Amino acid sequence: MTYLLDTNICIYIIKRKPAIVLEKFSRITLGSVAISTITLAELEYGVRKSTNPEKI
């Protein structure tokens, strides 16, 4: 099964909060995870818009 992560889930994983999301994500094999080009663009936009992009 392939999991398509949305922007919010990606942000939860990056920030490691809430812990339950990270716990569930850690059980998934890397080959079964994907993000859409829209999610990638939203994450890139968020980094550019951030006042502290190096924190990401």
C-alpha cells in the first residue's frame, strides 16, 4: 500500500508533533510513502515565507 501524505501530515512529521503521527509514520516503509507535487510546492512556499527558514 502507498501512502500519499498531505501538507499537514508532512509538517507534523517535520516538527515531530503530535507524537502519534510520528509514531505511525515510523512504522511505514520508505518505499510506500509519497507526496504530491502540490504538497511539495506548499512546503517550499512555507519555507520561503518563513521568518526562520533554516529552522526547517
